[in-house]
Amino acid sequence: MKGDFSRIRFSPKKQYTAVLEQQGRVALDADSNEQCAIHDYLRRTETVDVIGDYGAPANEAGFAITVDSSTGEILIGTGRYYVQGLLCENKDSSLTLSTQPFLIDPNLNESEMLTELRRSQGQASIRIFLQVWQRLVTALDDPCLREPALGQADTTARLQTVWRVVASLTKPATNTSAPSLTQRALSPVLGTVVDRPVSSVTPVGTRPVSVGTGGTGAATGTAPVSTGASTGTTGILPIHVLTCCEQMYFQTVDASTGKLSAQTSGGSDTCGCQPIPAAGYRGLENQLYRVEIHHGGDETAATFKWSRENGSVVSAVLGVSGANVQVDSLGPDANLGFQPNQWVEIYDDTYLFGPTPNQPGNLYQIQSIDPSSNSITMYTTVSPVDTLHNARIRRWDQMSASATSNGIPLSSGTWLDLENGIQISFAEGTYQSGDYWTIPARTASGQIDWPPCDSDGALWQLAKTVRVHSAHLACIHWDQKKESFQVEDCRRFFSPLTALTAPVSPQAMHVTQISWTNDDIVTLDQLVASGLTVTLDGSPSGPINSANFIVDFEIAAPPANTDAAKEFAAVFQRAVFEGAPSTILRGITITDSLITVNNNTVLWQLPYLESGYAQRVTVLYLNALLAAGAPAGWFARARVRLMGRTIFSGSTGNQLFLDGQSYGQAALRADGTTPRVDLQLPSGNDEKASDFESWFYVAPTLLLSSLTINYPALTVTINSNNQVTGVTSSTAAGVAPQPVTPQATLTVNYPAIADTTVSLALTGATGVGTIASIPSTVTIKRNTSSVIIPISVLGNPGASTTETFQMTASITSAIGQAFQQSVSFSVTGVQPNIVIQ
């Protein structure tokens, strides 16, 4: 804060709670300001402890983001939002991204940004942030701070909370969290596991969320969720793909690491007749020196500026013409005004509230002063500033030969003279524009207060800075199916204290983790490979079996082998082909299977490879039932229920039952776009016993249905240099061969739920890689059921020579089973041309 202060000395480490006045003592600005700082610190700390780092009151939640497609505007909702203990309040119901008061961005065009998002076809998002910081407001910023009764004197300043909503168009990141060693060791076949981050702050009125899948699964579990090639590895089974909001919460801001130290030097180096004074501060007045970074960078690139008045000598700029600057005042006197050869900084609000906030102005050196016209002439031409946006001129006091329009170089490890015996030195590190240090200097002691009273007492001090806090408001997506903008709300909420619920009762057991993602999709082979794992906060003592751990499959076709069922199946298949109906009839299949309990972990499994013939047939029959609706994306819904009144620990009279009720919250499926209902864990609503319920969708095992080649018999064509230029094939009997593009078509049994990698191999007696070649892998994209495989013919087998090749496509399920499809084609050569050298 560049105010006219004597010193700044509040330190939270001292744990002061009040400043107490004593009779007959001098009143100091530092005491009153320290009391304000104490109040601010206590209030913000308490707010963060109660609300969290971010939070909107549930009854007056502010800064909701909406999109008005008709006007191409992004609207900012009214209400309140707290960021790091700072209250942000918007009372303007018509506020848009481009009309807010503290964002001056001439390049901002909401309509163009939304148009670009629409063009991205779902491959990008607009991320909306709330930026918040505090700034010092003086009478130059608010004329109401002047007192007419005192001749328009400015007696005090104000601390203002500045907020603004900013947006950026961003393509989504893939992996923002690396797997732990434990996760990588779980299953080399399944591959990488990605955690969902756990919020560092739990909003008031909600229960903490355990690490895991979508806030529900175990961090070290192998959840049966969509296989996919998001990382490009065959057989990958990610636990959770981060949503846009979750990715935003991962973003961090690098802090400055550079430090400064200050000291007083020895005597003067002049040859006067007076005795050389002792080391110390030699100024005639008490000062608060300010050293501030002008341009950031490391110690070799950064520059600084300094002021003996804490940068508080400032006037309003009324106009700029060439090198001449018209100001409202040249200062009250020579000490607090402007003089020739001094350096000044000229800026306006576009520097403070531009796309990057709190940027420094431009430095100029004064050539002359004209008191009669209140004008200042610089040595160089002054860049125009906007006088309608609070243009300012601020004095800095560097006068050495190293002072330039870019500031003074840092020169780390070297003591630099300021004035009157004060020296500073910078350490290696990174510095950001606006970083600053204050150094009180006192004539009574002839010393400087260093280390400062508001520091940790070390000789080398990190900089203070204007901290810009960033809160995450929303992500805007373009929904291709609905042809509309969809807003993903990233805000956090808290309830009034009167609406808070008691903590989860310790007189019950609770579900703390599950290994699957609620309301998402898995394939049957993944479910067979991983099973369903439920983790409790206690160890059950009673039996858990298919009677109280119930798994139902709601399949989109009746399983009964009746005439009515067969007739329905025929109509159903036609409806799938036509993309209708919207109403789906489901049959319920209750699945009793193997359940084991190990301490506080309950595992439900569908045995397969290690089981007998009858069990394998059962799983295959279930897979066949799932196949009916898969082409239309109508997957079976699996419901999991744990009966809370029959799952307990302890003995009679001292039993704890399962309190399994879980509340829902918004989330996205593994595809990153489809909304789903997540469960808040641990479970519990303070009942003695309640059921746990969850659901997910099961698709059949993805299989290769067919592999075909458009032209199985190919004949090469060559040029005069015997280079293969293409191939021909006979399209019909009696028709001359025509140039063709050979390719194969690979089809799977239904549109894949995730990008899936298929391995390809080409075999033949000879000529593989020299006569013909194919890629080693191909990817079945999500929501597609086929892919084209190019065939490259590279060489000429020779006159009347035919080479036969076999192409094989293979895919491996989650349980290690390989499925293949093969097809053959031939390449016939031609007589090479005789090339005369």
C-alpha cells in the first residue's frame, strides 16, 4: 500500500488481538493501522475457518454464470461470494463480462469467445474465474475522502476489495494428476490410475469427501470404469477423468522466491572538515523507504525503483502533450512535490485493471517544472494515458547513474546505495512486478528498522506483494447434441449456521469408499475383472451375502424365453435400427454371486476364468442379454443395495448398524461431458441404520464383429522407373481393372463407450513390409462401431507373381481374453520395365 504511513508493523505471528491506548501518549498512525490489520486478520481467518477458502451463502449465492445466446453475453449473477475470507458482492443484475467496473480489456469480446467455443465442437471450454485483491484508495480515487471544512484536506485513505470476473478459452487437459506407486502396482494390465482430487476445503453443512473415484471410490482401488485411450496405452482403466472444474482447482500461481536485505553503511566518502559520522542512517527526517520491483524476472533480469515516502507522492494527470504533462498539483512543498531530474511513473486504471492486473506504469525523468501552469516536462516523449481512467503521476527517488526508464538492475549479491547511508542487497531468485519491501528509518536512533517488526526476524526477507486471489466460478461448454451452451458450476456453497447438521453419528457404521463410479458406464469384462468393493469404517461381525448385499441388473429386454418375449425382441431390434423409442422397457435380473468380507472391506465378484463351465456359461448368457440394447446405447442398469438393518458389527446389545444413506452431487462421467450423479461419502444421515444405494451402467464386452477388405485381389502398377504408383482391381467380370485404394473395415459389436486400441498384424510367406504393410494399431473412437484401416502396397512381386497376405485384428478384454478377426488379400506383380542406363 503506497500510503503516507510512518511504518507498517502488524505480524500475525505475535498473535496480538487488540491495540490498547495509554493516557498521555502520542497517537500514531501505525497504532491505528495495526488495529485495523488485527481486525482484518481475525475476521478473514475466522471466515476461512467457517466457510473455507471459497464459498457462497446458500440463501444468497452470488456470481452464478449464465449465457445469453441471443445477445452473445456472459452474465454475472447477483449475490455474495467469499474468497480467502474477502467478501465479494454484486448488486448489479445487468452486469456482464464486458461491463464490470474493475476489468478494462479493449480486446474482450464475449460474442466472439462464445462463437469460437461453438466452433470447437465440444473440444474446448470457457473457464470463468473470480479474481479478488485489495487496493489502497486515496482522495485522488474517491473525492469524497476530502473534508471541505479542512480546505479539502485528505486525512485518511481506504482499503478496498476489488473483484472482477475473467474468462479464457481453453482446451481441456488430459491427465492432471499422476498415479501413486501403490496405484501403479495394482494391475500392470489395467495400466494408469488417475485420482479425482479432494477439495482442500469442505463447505459447511457437508460431510468430507474421501479420496477416490468421483469422490466415492478408493484411491487405491481398481474401479470398473470405462477403458479408454486417453493416455494412448492399450488396456488402460482410468478411475476418474477430471472435470473442467476439478482441473481449474489444480491450477497454482508461482510465488516470488527472491529476497532483500538492508543495512546502514559507514561514514561519508567526502573530504570535508567535519568528523566522519558513525555508520547509520544520516537523514534529517523520519522516513518509510519503499523498494519495489518494476519489471519482474530472475536476479539477472528484474529491475527496481525506490521511494523515501513509501511511494505516496502522487498527483492526478490532467493531460499529456508530447513530453509535457499537465497535473492537478506539484505537491505541497519541495519535499513532497516534484523536482527536475526526479523519476516519475505515469499510468492509469488500464494498468491496474487490465487483462493482467496491477501492471507498472512507464518511468520518465523530469527535465523541468513550471509552477505557473502546474506542468512537468520530461526528457522524452510521454506515452498517452487515459485521463478518464484516473491517470496518475507518482514520484520515485532513484537518482543514481544506473536509474533508467526500465528501473535499476538488481545486481544480486551486491550492496546498492539508496541514500543517507541506507544500502540494500538482493538474493538470487525470481521476482514479480509489484513485489515490495518497506524500511523505516529514524533520526532519533540513526538506524533503520531491519529486520522489520512485521517480519520473521531474518536478515533476508521475502517480498510483500498485492496478492490476487483466484476463485473458480464456472466452465462453459458447447453441447453438440442440444446445440446450446451448458454451464458447469464450479462454485462452493455453505449453509447458514442455523441450517447446519450434526456430524455423522459415531454410533453406526458408514460406507467410506466404493470402487466404482456411481452413474457411469463399465463393460462386463471390466466388472468381472474388478468386482465391486465397498469399504466401511468398521468391521462387520454378522454375515454379508446376496440377501443383504443385493446387485440387480435392469436389462433393456425381458430375459424370459416366451413367444411374447421373442415378439418384443423383434420389435426392439427394429426400434434400435430406427433410433427409437424413447421409452425403454427393462427386465430385472437379480444376480447372486460370490461375496467375501476381509476386515472392513466387502467384495462382490462374478467369477469367470477360474470357475467351472456352468459359471462361465452364466456370464456369457448375461453378456448376451446385455447385447440387445447396446447398439442404441441402452445399457443395463446395475443397482447395488446394502441393507443397513442387517449389516452390523458387535454383539447383541452392543451392535453398530450400517448408516448407509448417501447424498447426491453433480459430476461428469468419464467421457468428460455427460452429467452424472455422484455420491458424497462417508455415508450417513445420523440414523441408527439406513440402506446404502448406488447404481451404474453395464455394457457388453466389446468384441470384433467383422474384418473385411474392399478389394481382396490387387495388381500393382509401376512407372518407367519400376516404382509402384498404385494398384488396380477388377470390379466386375469383363470389366478392365480400375485404379483403387485398398483398405479394410473393422467393425465391433456396438459403439464403443471409450476410445479403444486394436492391435493389427500382417503375415505372409514373403513381402511383409516390402510388398505390403498396415499400421500396427488402430483406434475405435468413442461412440463409433467401425474404423477404416489403410493398406499400403510398397513393392512389385514380379511378373505373374502373386503374394498372399493375412491381416489379423485382435483385442484383449479386461480379463485377459483375446478376440481376433482375420481376412486375406493378394498382391499380383507385373513385368518390370527394362531400364537402359
